[in-house]
Amino acid sequence: MDRNLGLNLARVTEAAALGAAKHYGRGDKNVADGAAVDSMRKMFDTMDINGVVVIGEGEMDEAPMLYIGEEVGLRKPDSPEVDIAVDPIDGTTATAKGLSNAIAILAMAPRGCLLHAPDMYMDKIAVGPKAKGKVDLDKSMSENLEALSKALNKDISELTVAMLDRDRHSKLITETREAGARIKMFSDGDVAAAIATCFEDSGIDIMVGSGGAPEGVIAAAALKCLGGDFQGRLLPENGEEQERCSKMGISDCSIKLTMDDLVKGNDVYFAATGISDGDLLKGVTFIEKNVAKTHSMVTRSETGTVRFIEAIHKLDKKPDYAY
């Protein structure tokens, strides 16, 4: 794929972040999400791709835009055929409440390379490049922390484990504390925490716990670009969710999914823009009337290059579909 696509993807996440930021801290996550979706969808119309949304805002009857199966891009005869995985706001509650670590994210890969993960929970473990291949979803928390300690040359007491602040993680919390590691809880959106494991100055060494399966695929795409590692296991809660797995080609939900199961090939793009300040990216800042600043990251698995982009947007000089 054309390497310039990466920079265009950053424009897409910038648009989503700017749309969402107007509703930051205003208490309505649905309005914020709707603004991000609308802005992101309009920017996709400017991209020279033949894209299909494989992870998005839900099924066709659940979402008016960016629904699973929707075709996006200019779709010219010579446009590259790609799969798109989007989350216009990873952290809708954080955005609505004015909290940290909300980001706009998307991943892109050649057609057929992204797992069509059903909308259910997934058990996850994510680490950065130094710990790649050293941890395993099937091992205990203490075993993984011991292996991580050796890989990172840190004492277990110096390791920081990130996980969603949910009652379902009470056992993980107990095991982590008994092993002697530190815990950083976050309220919403686990993709940012997974990505943070790839940056030493983030202070996060490993991300564990259960969260949305679609977000798991996007996180795996990001970590594939950044050289980290990710494993997941689907957690269907009823027969209907089991059936959804079957319809999406997953016959055995109990199997451990590696990063290559979730994201095939080695030509994957990932882009993210901060909505609110977080461990990895700064949030949108409105400098003055119709002027805003964004902070984004874009990376590609084939080259491993990571670009951080700080942009100043003069909103009154752009059409409403291209913030």
C-alpha cells in the first residue's frame, strides 16, 4: 500500500477527535460519539481507498454510519482494497465526563487481514517490544509478572499493571497485589493502555483483563506496528454471542488468539489522535475561536516508523467535512 496513506489516516482521526472534543465534559457520550462518527465518516470520503468497515459502530441496523460492512473511500478502479477497523472514540464515558485517555483510533490492512471480531468481551494481555513472546494468556498473573520482570530488567515491585476498573477484575487485582506489582486502573477504553506498553516513558508495563473484542483487534494492529505483543480470547456470555462467533468464522471461541490471528500480514497501518490528555497523546486544545491543536500518532508495521504529529487547525478555513 502507498505509504502516504498513513498521513491521510491521521487526518481521519484528527477529524474525529475535533468533533468529539466539542462535547468533552458535557455529560452526553452519545452526542460526543455521534459527532466523532460523522466527522470521521466524512473524511473517509476524501481518501483514495476501496475500503470496507470490518469493525465499526455496530451492524447496519444499529448504526447509520461506519457500520460493519459499509464501503468507504473514493473507491476508484485502482484504489487499494483495504479493511478498516475504527473506534471514533475509545473512551466515550471519559469524553463525556471530562476524564483522561480518550482517543480516536483506526487501523487499516489489506482486504481479509483483520479479524471480524464480534461485539462481545475478550480476555486480553498486551506488552511492549522487550517482553514480546515472554508472557502468555494461559499463564498465571504471578508467572507473567516474573517473566516480565526478567524481560524488562525490573523488580516485580517496579512493574505497573494497567487494567480497567471493573468488578470482574477483582481476582486479577488480588493476584497482582499478592505478587507485589503496582496497579494502574483506568475507567474507560483499553486500547490506549495497550499501546502505552510500547513506550517506556508511559509508566505502563503490561495491560491485562477483559474488554471489548473489536477494540482488541485494533489494539493488536497497533502493537503489530509498534513491535509489541498481544493475545486475546473471546468470552461469549450466551448462545446468541456463540452464534455470532460462528457467523464470523470463529468455530471455537475458547482458543487463544495470537496477534497474527487477529491481524494477518505485515502491511498494517494504525493512527490515533488524542481527545483528552492521556498517557500517550495530548488532547485537543482550543487555542482561540476556530483554532485548535491536535496531537496524533501514526505508524506502519512494514517499516516500524512511528510519527507523532502536532497540528494547528484553522477551522473556519476548512469545509465541515475536513476539520
